[in-house]
Amino acid sequence: MTIKVAPSILAADYLNLARDVSVVENAGAELLHIDVMDGSFVPAIAYGPNWVKALRKVSKMTLDVHLMAVDPERYIDEFAAAGADIIGVHYEATNHIHRALQQIKAHGIKAEVVINPGTAVSVIEPVLYMVDQVLVMTVNPGFGGQQFLPEMIEKIAILDKLKREKGYTFDIEIDGGANDQTTKMAYDAGATVAVAGSYVFDKVDPAAKIAKLKEVTVD
């Protein structure tokens, strides 16, 4: 078994996005990570539902939509209709995380809860039974190219322990600073999905980078 790779289009070439998506899909990436940023929860602004709709037409990869937005409930229905396969919402962005996850599940798609580096795993324990994926931010959200925070490895291990003890089946995803070394560390702690932006789309050889991530996580 190897880690599933989710290239982030935040680091792709916007003017040649279909080409870049095709490259990573042909290289064996299982998911395509789409960051939605509202300029409030994080400073940057990126990617509305029409991007998801367009990507759905050119790729069979799982579209992994990460809502970095205040009150994400406002956007869930639109992104589900646009073709998202997974929608992730931040614990920190809503007063009603359970309701937001229910809203996602009501569309028949996968629900993901996301936690920032400063948020403890314990606060999401009450909703772990209902999620398909947990995203551990391994950098502070909002910008690409940051350094992996090694202290997040402990969170991954805690989630993996809870998962095994309770018989849960959710994926554990990391986002931020992924490369062959940090992904290996995360995988060994229990991560099953790695979002990789700058590492994959550094214009050298995206396919080789995906192969490297899979190579270092072979059991």
C-alpha cells in the first residue's frame, strides 16, 4: 500500500491547467486538491465553483474541495452541484461543524473535517464517526510553499490511534510542505493522503515527483 497523492492546483500553471491536470492524472495521482479561499478566513482569494465544474469535465480524479471560508455552509450546495467528490470544512470556520458535515453528506458525497495547526484533535472527536476524511493542516492555511510543521506528526498519530480503536475508516490527509521526506514521516504516523502543491508542480517533472511520493511510502 502507498499513500494517495492529491496534487494541489494552487501550484499549477493557471494558463495551462488542463495540461497540468492531465500530467498528474496520467502519473497516477488519485485526487485533485482544490483550495477555495474567501479572503477572510485566509487572506488569499481562489477558486469558485465554476473551476470545479470545468475540472470535472477534464478529469476522472476525485475532486477534493477544501473550503477555507468563513461559514462554509453558504458554499457547500454550490460546490456539490459543481461536481465535488469530497468537501472539507474547517472546524475553526463554523459554529456548527456537525450541521455543516451533515449538509455535505446530504448530497451523497464525502465529508471532511479540517483542523489548523493550533487546533487539537480532541475538539473534532465528536464528529469523527461521520466523516470520510480528516485533513490535518501541516502548515498554516492560505499560502503555498510553506515549510512542513513536524509537530503535526503527533496529531496524525493520535488520529490513527482513534481510528483503529473505534473502527473508523476515514482517510487522514496532510496539507502543506509535503515532499518525499515529510510525506514519509506522515505516512509512518498514519496519514493516507498527501496534498502536494509546490513539490509536484515545480516545473521539473511532476510525474516523477508523484512516483517518488509513492515510492517512499511502500509498505
